[in-house]
Amino acid sequence: MRSLSLFVVLSLALAGTAAAEPVVLAVEGDSVYLDLGARDGVGAGSELELVRVVVATDPVSKRTLRDAFALGTLTVTRAGEHLSQATLEPALRGRVAVGDQVRPVDGPRVFADPWAERVLASKQAPRAPGQPVGPTVASGDPRASAAAAVAAADAASAAWRTTLGQPPRVRAEAWRAFLTANPRSPYAAAIETEIANLTTQADALDAAIAAANAARAGGQRPAIADALAAQVGQPEGAVYAVVPDRVAPERPIGVVLTRVAPVAGPVWLYVRTAGAPAYTRVAMADDGDAYLRATIPAEQVRGRAVEWYVTAGERALVGEADAPRSIAVERPVVEAPPAAGRTQVRTAVDYVDFDGGLEDGFDQYVQWEAEAAYRFLAKVHTARVGFGIMSGTGGPKDVIDEDPAQQCRDGSGAFRCRGVTFSYVYTEFEFRPRKHLAVMLRPQAGLLTTDVRPDGGPRRCGDTTDLDGCDFGKGYGLRARVRIGEELGTNLELAAGFTSDVGTLFEAMYRFTPTPKVPLKLAVQVTDLPVPEDFGVRLLADVGWRGVAWVYPSLRVSYQARDIDHVGFSGGLGLNFDW
């Protein structure tokens, strides 16, 4: 099968019968062979869109119909002048066929030797007698010239990989061994400069260690990084950033820092979409003794640009929070769909106890809600519909606290509390007037049942035929919310709502994600629920767990009080399903 596939590749390549569009010539295991290469502006790392062309005949009109469907994206791993090879991702295995078309995603590019500028500079610089020069290739044989350049680059790359993670002196020796084996390498001048720099670094490091040991006092020596910074005449941790100027949207970006001296303290990369209120922190990892690396997550590569800066401990290394560096995004993404999906089902239950009496108290309620949401990502960004039940008992705070018999009776012996059951439905519409600003309106209506009998409760009127003391009516309400920040990231939400004959609720909630799997919510509520009598304050904390993408459970605890003597602890559970 392997020989047959390669035969197909070679036959098609030698025949020169390229189609109007580049196509897949052969599929062998995880490898795909394509009839385009460097001549077409394609090289290692190029991304190609894979397209399946379908031709059909209309049975009625007999017209020939032709259309194309995107299958996915391929990344070129090797490229010659006329042919290239790509590796299939798991999602594309078994779906690619010979004849499928491919198109460059970012258009043709010119692939040149990455060391060309240094080589040109080395050729222009004066050379001492006997100094090795680069290989000479007949100008009339461009293929031989290209092959020699590729071979020289491969050899230099292999030598460079052996130096990664090694001390400066070991790296210098590795480069000297390379020049001994390849005296005519076109990179000789650049490598000699690198050897000189590494030798200087090694000598400075040795001197810094010696100085630190000589300055040892009380069993402690000064930081080697401080001594080394003084040796090389550079500020401690001076670094140089290597990042692209312009990138494609929603793709991760590699950030590389080269440093003159070791950096004291942990190094952090702070990144955000341009205009976002806060930065996301990413740890930078050591790569050998001279490099620091980190990756900007794909979800941050949106909007018109990506802003970033780097710190070490409390010091700014590259850029600052108020003056960050910027990377332009080619095709700005104004608002990406939430990572979990566009459809959500949510259910939650809360038990709220203001007087600490649990089932024997007169100021508590249970509220349960279930809703479904769909994100249209249009003028109405999200619509939610749901229903709920609130059942509890409430009354005047002073009467509940001052009755020595704890029966919610005033001085005349009249029972002042009442049970409440409110069954309701609601619809909520979310609008996005700005990228990080959401406004939500939620009208609601339902059936309201109250019970004023001392031997009653929130559910008596629905469970008995004795309706004495029961009152049945309707309840209407409205709730408005404003959210500032990312929907699934850090944000601040302010809300206010009321329901007739039930109560009023004001809320301020702060959401953040200390880790991607553990979202947290902290909220302060001011409310007189479940009956419009006395207002109280509720402090609430909600912690969730996003262990998998499609389900999100959460646990809620709260402390509430109407005054210092009228307090209670409560809790609740929530469960979200996303797809």
C-alpha cells in the first residue's frame, strides 16, 4: 500500500497534470501529499484549508451542480519546490480523499533562509586571510544552490538543538565543534559572534559566582543575579522580547524572551484583548539559561489587538500595565461565542434563613428556578425563559424577635406573620450595547398564595380544602441587570428587581476564575423577601467546578441578617448544562 501510494504521488508529480486547484495526491496513514510547494508560496508551518468538491446532476433540470465544503485545516510539515507533506489531525483521519482541494489560509508567502540577513552581513564584513567562507554553488544551478542552503540550515539547526538548556560554556564548545566539522558553513560568522557572546557570559557568570562567594557574610552570600548584572554592565534581568507584529485571530501566540542576566523572582506574562478591563496572568517557563517562553491563549487573540507586558517579582521587564506592548490581529473578532456553547439549561435551589429558626422560624424561604438560555449573538444577544417557585414565611422583624412565646404575635395577641407561595414564569432578554457591557431585562408573572392563619404555612392552602385565611392572587415583577466584563471571565454585575406583594431585591455580584476549573462568585444582596416588611443584608459566596465542558455544578453558602439579633446561615446548589 505504501509503495502504491508513493507511486501515485510520483506519477502525478512527474506527469505535470496539475489541476486548476492544488489537490491531495495521496493519503498514507497520517501523512497527506499535496501538489504545491515553495513555488506556490507554501512551506513548513503554512496552514491550508481542505475542501471537498461535490458535483451532482439535478434530476429535474438536468443541470450540473457544483459546490465545495470545508473539511478542516492542514499544517504543512515539509515542503519541496513542487510538493509538500502535511500531517493529519485525529479529527480528519479517514475523511480525506485523493482529489480533495487545498487552499492557503493566509495567502502565498515567500520562504527564505531565516539567517539570510546575518549571512549577507558576514559576507560584506572584511575577512582575515584564511577565514572560512560559505559554500560556492554555480549560479546556473538554482536547484543545487537551494539544496546546499537547506543542508547548511539543517546542520546548523541540529547543532543549535544540542545547545538548548546547556550552560554558556558548554554551548560555546558545541558551536566550536560544529565549526570544526563545517568550516565552510554560511553561518560561520554569525556562529563565531555567538561563541564570543557565550564566552563573555560564561566568564561573567564565573566572576559573579566568585564575587558572591568572596562577599559571603554570616553564612549568606548576595544573589548571584545581582552580581552578574553588575559584571555585564546591564540592569538585572534585562530582556529582549521576540513576538510577531501581526497574527491571525483566535490562534495561540508564542512569546520568547532572551535575557542578558538571570532574572530574580517568578516571571509572569500579563495579557488581555485590547480594551478589556483586566489582564490574564500566564507563567513564563525557563528554556535553557538564556530564554523564557510562554503562550498567549487563543481565546485572548481577539478584537483589534492583543496587549501584554511581563514582570519579574514586582519589577516590570517588558512593557507595563499602563503602557503595554501590542500585537495586531488581522481579522478582529468582536465577540466570540462562549466556550461552553450557545445553549444552556440551568437549575438552582436556595434555602434562605434570616432568623436562624430553620423549619420552626418565621423568616425564611426556599426558592427554586429552572431556565433555558440560547445565545443568538445578534441584537438580542441571549434569551432566557424559565419558571420557579418561592415558598416561605415572613413578617415584621420586631414582632418575631420580641414575642417571648416565639409565635409571631404582637402585644395584642394578633398573629402578624404569613406564609407565601409564589409560582412564576419569566423571560429575560440580554442586549450588548458594548463589547464588555451587557444589559438584561426580565419581566415575570405568576400565581401568589398567602396564608395568615397561625396554624398555617407556605403550603397549607394548596394541600387542604379548608381555605380559611387563604388568599389567592397574581404577582407581577421586573428585574434588571447590568454586567461589566467578560461573560465567562471576570465581571461585575449589578441587579435590581421587585415583585408585587413578595418583595424587592438589590444585588452586586463579582465573578472571577482563580483557576479555569473553579469559577467563584461573591455577592451582596439587600432584600425584604419573602414579604415586603423589613430589609436585610445577605452575604453570599458561590463556588463552581468545570471539570468537564458540558456540566457545571456549584455550591452556595450565605450569611444574612436583618439586624444584629436577627441572623441566619443558609446554602444552596446549582447545576448548569451547556452544549
